[in-house]
Amino acid sequence: MQRAGELLASVFGFSGFRPGQADIVAAVTRGENVLAIMPTGGGKSLCFQLPALLQDGVTVVISPLIALMRDQVRALTEAGVAAGALTSGNTEAETTEVFAALDEGRLKLLYMAPERLASGGTRNLLRRAGVTAIAVDEAHCVSQWGHDFRPDYLRIGDLRRALDVPLAAFTATADAETRDEIVARLFGGVAPSTFLRGFDRPNIHLAFTIKDQPRRQILDFAAARRGLSGIVYCATRAKSETLAAALRETGHVACHYHGGMQADDRREVEARFQREDGLIVAATVAFGMGIDKPDIRWVAHADLPKSIEAYYQEIGRAGRDGAPAETLTLFGPDDIRLRRTQIDEGLAPPDRKSADHARLNALLGLAEATGCRRQLLLSYFGEASDPCNACDLCDTAPEVFDATQAVRKALSAILRTGESFGAGHLIDILLGAKTEKVTRRGHQSLPTFGVGKDMTRPQWQAVFRQMMGHDLIRPDAERHGALRMTEAARPVLRDEVGITLRRDTIRNATSKPAVRGLVREEDAPLLSALKAIRRALAEAARVPAYVIFPDRTLIEMAEKRPGSLDEMMGIGGVGTKKLEKYGSPFLAVITGCDERVHPARRKLAGQPTGAIFDRLLAAQTELARGADGTGKHLTCSHSTLRKLAETRPRNLTDLGRIGGLGDTKIERFGQAFLAILGDG
Ligand code: ADP
Ligand code: ZN
């Protein structure tokens, strides 16, 4: 593992492992079968990329997403790792190069689309290529229940048996059923070493708000984050289109995305989102797995997601780079009705439906939470935690009240009217409103009539919504959404347990979440200058901006302001190769000078020899015209100085053996150089 730590720094430029990574890297490197469940942005790729470098032979990586594979291959190549991809997106030249590298045994990582597994030649190719491990990204694609199901993933189990090599599977999908399916289909039912942990994404701020004027709420949220990349998830295709248009009208760069679009149009949006800084995509959940953008700064839900897993996965697309990201989820009684109906009217078998209701309930509980949201979310995934200080309820403690009596009145109204009506009519009864419907049904003579006059209509609406959120009542799909009482409500009705609800009225629904910046105010101009140079370099190299450096790295540069390439090497995300390639232009922006560093010096950055090189260079500049400043101008080449720093000759004879140092130069600089080399 010492070697792993070295490569982590020198190749990937990271100063340490993220939670869970070290154990997974160790197990994969030992050649165990591994199933790792890590949150999005947790750093899964490193868990198979690093072991691949530590092992002999080639690691085959199966991934469902061509764009993602190509980006990873580009990033690895940038970092000096021999990686290639075989996908339908390849040019002929790329494919030829991959085959050549395989033949010559140069390749460490071979990315492959699952479709390839269907062709008979692939298995032979992989056998000849000396494959020693298989890594499977997005392993939940083997699950027939998930919406990401890929039939070709079912061939992976056969491949593992045929090659007889260890397999490491990675996914962010947490639920137990999916996990069992992965074990059955990829590992032939034999439990692999399993790693499940670290579901917290502390850089993502959580917030829910009751829908009030939903379009206004989304536009306000986006306006406060102008110029930052974001996603707005919508429940319907039509809404994704109208919201995208509304965003454009208010001056944002925005487009829509949904499953009803042509494949080409969808790909174009994906590609634009990946490359552009500050694009907003209003989308249905179809905009999902294809996105691997690390610097999404916010995710808003214009409608309630369908389950707590879906919510977690969708907000999890924000802030994968670890820098602060914000989320806002809007919800209202109509959302709850819609999601319940979708489950009830779906085609799943009954036990699946009740599991789906339970997942929706968990999300509603989160929406109606009265304490820290993250604590509740993590507890759902089996993790205990302290209040987070990064959710709306930690920011402002909610106003709560003992709602036991109010809830009992509402339940009573429901039961006395035969569980046949929706909230509107029930509230009329509670408020004692003699509407036409009330008199027609004779409901003015019910004992419950008018018992709720102590609260206003909006307050009663909030009570009913929260009762749905706590799953005390459910709309009945077969009776046009009439509210029915659930088993969970019985103890409240019998006054055996009390219930606390939030007193969030319309007033709360209109309050806006606070805006926070990525860096301190004084660092913001430098950060945008760094982003500008990154954009220029990315455009020149025709790669997405984050392939040069992720946001997180630029933020750290802006905050720490490294003054030299050596200091730059200490910034997270800066490895040797990248430093060599991009270090100087970024340093120039930070130090405000345009002096380019010689490539010979750049090669030594981050190493002790770098400092010796600098001293040799200083000594030679001092002596360029001799000790008295009147001699002939003499200098040694940078590569000669680099050789000196690296080989460290101890006397004049050894010094003379270094090419490029003739007698005159030895006479001029010899003693000074030896003094420096002697005390380093
Ligand atoms: P996912 O688990 O979603 O596949 P990635 O592998 O794409 O996540 O990693 C997410 C981000 O975290 C990337 O920008 C990656 O460079 C960064 N990252 C991964 N491991 C580390 C680490 N040990 N230290 C710092 N950053 C890391
Ligand atoms: Zn919190």
C-alpha cells in the first residue's frame, strides 16, 4: 500500500484517500472479488484505476457510457497512464492504436462498452491481451428492476468465468434488492468482499420547500446562481420544455432534455452540458447516468422525486468535485398524489408496489422533517450522524407545534364521511363552511362540522399535506384520490401517541435559501481568472474544462496561492504530468507574472532536486559575467543543470563527465556548483 500512496500523489495528484477508498484499493489489488457501493462523487474510478497500475497485465473496465469512458481515458492519458477504449465512438485510428498497445503489452486499462461482449471475438481478444482483472462501473445496470437496465450486462458473469480473473463491481445504488441482484448475476451468487459506506456528501446543501409559485421559486433559485452549471429535474417532459424556455427568457443559458427527444438531440445536450460552463438543463430523470460532470453546482427539483433513492441519486450529481453545491426540492400535495398514483397504477407485482410506497414514504418523511435532514437521510442508509449544519433545517430551526388534536379532528372528518372525499371538501367541513356540496351531502350536521375554526384554510392544507407526508392518510387511486386512513394513523386517532408537525405556512414557502460563494470574496477574482485560463487551455486541447483541472483544484489554488511549481505540486489534483503540462500558465496567473518556466525545471517540480536546480541556476546567473562582473557571458543549458541536480557530482573530475560543461565553464562555475551540491 505504500506504492499505492505514492502513485496516488504522483499520478493522480491527491494527498490522501477519500473515505473507503484505501480499503477497496487494497482488496482489489489483492485480487479479491469486490462489490463497492459508494456515493456518486465518492471516487469510485480511482478504486479500479489505481489497482490496475499496481498489477501486472490489463484491467478491463466495463462501463455503460461512451462519453464517460472517453473522458476517463483522456484524463488518464493526461496523467501519463496507458489507457484506451474500444467503443462505437472510436475513430479507426484510435482503434488501431488500442490494438497495437494491447499487442505490445503497453496498455494498463482497457475501457469497453458492454455491447462489445456480444461479439464472439471479444473474449478471445481479451484472453490474448493478458487481462488480469475486470472492473464493472455502474454495476446496478444488471438489475432488471432499475431504469438503467442494460441487457448486455448479463454477459459479464460469463466473461468473468471464461477469463477466470477477479471482478470488482461499483455502484452508487444502495438498496438491498439491487445489491442481491448484482451478487447473483455478476458473481454467480458467491458473496464478494463488500464495501458499503460513506453515503454522506457533506458539500451538498440540502433544502426542501413547499410549492407556492413553483416557476417563480425555480427562477429565483437559478437567478441567485447565475453562471453556475445546474440541473432542474421536472416530473414531465412538457414541464422541462417550458421551464427551460422560462430560464432562457430570464437571461440564462438553458436547454431541455427528456426521453422523447431524438437521440442526436439528446447527445448534443449531454455534450454541451459536459463542456460548457454555466449551462442549465431542465430535464426529466432521463437525464441521468450519462452525466459525469464533476462541477455541477446545483440541482433543483421542480417536482418531488419518486423515492428517497431517486432523490439521493439525483441531488448526488451535484458537487462531485467536492466543492460546495446546493439543492432545492419543491413539493406539494399534488406531487404526493401523483407519485402514489404512479406506483398504484404501475405494472409491478404487489410486493414491489408496497416496497415502492415505503421508499416514497421515506422521502416524504424527509420532506416533512422537523430536524436535520441529512441525519434523517443518512439514517435511511444505515448511517448514524450528528446534525450537519448544511441543510435548511440546521440553518433555521423549523417552527413546530403539537398537532395531535388537529390530526385527530382531520381523521375524524375523514372517517365520518366514509373515506370518500379529498382534502378540499374535508377542510370545508372542519371550517364549518356551508358549501353547496356540504349541504347536498348533509355534512353540516356531522359532529366534526366546524370543529377546526381555530385554524385557517392554508394551515389545514399544511396539516393534510404533512399527514400524507407521515403516511397517516393516502389518496385512493380507485376512488379519484379520496383520502383514506392508514394503519399508522390508528394510534394517533386513539390518542395513544402524539404527533408534532411543522407550522410552515405559505409564509415559509416563499422564503429563499441564502446564496453562498465558492470562495471568500477576496479570492473570487483570482478564481475567475483561473477559470478563464482553464477554458482557453481546454478549448485548445478540445477537452472538457475539468480534464485540465477540476473546480476543486482551482478553488484550492485561489485560496492557497502557490508561489512556485513546487508549492503547486501540493495542491489537490495536481500530479506530475499535469504540473509539467499546465503548471506554468496557472502559476503565471497566480503570481501575476508571465515568466515561463523551462521544461527542464518543470520536470523536477515537487522533488528535492527542484530546489537544488533553483540554487544552481541562481549561482550561474550571479557568475554569468564572472566574479567581478566583467567576464565573457557564459551560461549552462537548463538540461545540464538538471543533470547536475539529479546526479550530484562530488568533485571537479565527476563534474567534467557531465556533457555540456567544458573547461571554461568548469573554471567559472565549478566551485560554486560543488558547494551547492555538497551541502544539499
Ligand atoms: P464516482 O464515485 O462518482 O465515480 P469519481 O471517480 O468520478 O466519482 O470521482 C469524483 C471526483 O473526486 C473526481 O473529480 C476525482 O478526481 C475526485 N477524487 C477521487 N478520489 C480522490 C481523492 N482521493 N482525493 C481527492 N479527489 C479525489
Ligand atoms: Zn442538517
